[in-house]
Amino acid sequence: MLNVFPIPAFQDNYIWALHNDRHSILVDPGDATPCLDYLEARELQLVAILNTHHHADHTGGNNQLAARYHSRIIGPATETIPAHTEKVTDNDTLSIPELGLQFQVIATPGHTLGHVSYYGANRLFCGDTLFACGCGRLFEGTPEMMLASLESLMQLPDSTEIFCAHEYTLSNIRFAKTVDRDNSTLNEREAAEKSKRQRGLPTLPSTLALEKATNPFLRCQEKALVQAAERYLKHPPRNTVETFAAIREMKNHFQ
Ligand code: ZN
Ligand code: FE
């Protein structure tokens, strides 16, 4: 039986641990200490680290974990990843035989230029690309790139479970309500997610179906979002990229 568990790190990061009772992989271990505690307490052997992108809050634990476990360290070919052993690019297939798992690598540039997501066993590990009710900041890429990345993730089955790297959901929903007015699913989602946080639970994983219904960055074709972009731009957006770029910029300034 394969399970996925969150290892909280820093302020709001989740490091995802996938394991059976012997072997584990970790996605985006930004900090080695909570990972070592987790693996040692369960006597798990770390077989692979999957990195989505180069930022330190996703890769900062690589060196220490690699030194202890000599695990594979898998990450985007075009980025500088500490202790990197396997470089992956779009459409690569990745096997983790110890867990009987296969992942498809999906290039998802935007937050960084080399950012990749990992899809396998109906689960998507998407780092800082698609968040619950949000998307990553455009540190290196363009709005076109990020929108294309999100659109390629939207091709996955609606039942796909979304495991992103940060607990940003409640503040993302607060913003989403300002640009996607009268979305009753969004209001219902806010109540559900608030109650999870009050019980100390992560809001993740989400599902692609729920994101399609509530995430403003996946809804740039919807009238409400086009209108929100128009209010911001003071002219009708010329295309979906312009709507997306406007919504992303509004989010940057949202308190
Ligand atoms: Zn990042
Ligand atoms: Fe991050």
C-alpha cells in the first residue's frame, strides 16, 4: 500500500514523502532535518529525491540526505540542483522500482524556467506551479509560459490529486473571491478548507476537478475573470494570456 504524507517545513512548505514500509521517496526536501526525523522514526530507506525546481526551499536538504542515504537525486536538466544525479526533461518517464511507481515528467516553466512536475499513480507533484486555488509567482518565466504550463496540467484526468509545495490555500481563496465573484463552489471550498486548518490538517491534496471549479488561474476564459481583468487593465483583455497576466499581477499586489 502506497501512501503520501506531508512533512511540514519552514513556514508553509510541504515536503511530500511517498513510501511503503521500507522505501521512501521525497519530493522537494527543502530542509533535511524533518526528513531525517521522519525516515529514521519509520526505519525507511530513502531511494530517490524528486526536485521540481532549484529554489532553496525545495532543494536545501538534498546534500545532507544524499550523504546519508546515497539516494538518486532527480531534477530538471536545465537547473542547478544540489547533488543532482539524474536530469529530466519534458515527457521523460521515471521509474522507482522499489515502490513500483512510474512518473511522467511534465515541463511546467513559469515560476522558474526549468520547473518540472511529476505525474504518476493519479497524483501530480507540481511544486510551485499549480497551487490550491492559486499559481506560483513568475520569477523567471512569462505569463504565456505559465499559462501554457497550467493548460498542460489541465489535460490530466479530473480525478488527479494535486500535491503542491506550499500551504497557501486560505489566502489564495481570499484573493480568488475578489476576482471570481459569485462562484458558489469557491465559497463552499473556503468553508471546507478553513475547517481543515482549524483542525490542524493540510488543505492538500486537492483535485484537478476542484481546481478547475475554483482556481482563478485555470479559469481565465470565464466571464467573471475576464471582467476582473478588464477592471484592472481599464480595457478589455485582448486574449486569455492578457487576462491571466492581469490576474497574476493583481495577486502580486493583494494583501
Ligand atoms: Zn519556488
Ligand atoms: Fe517554494
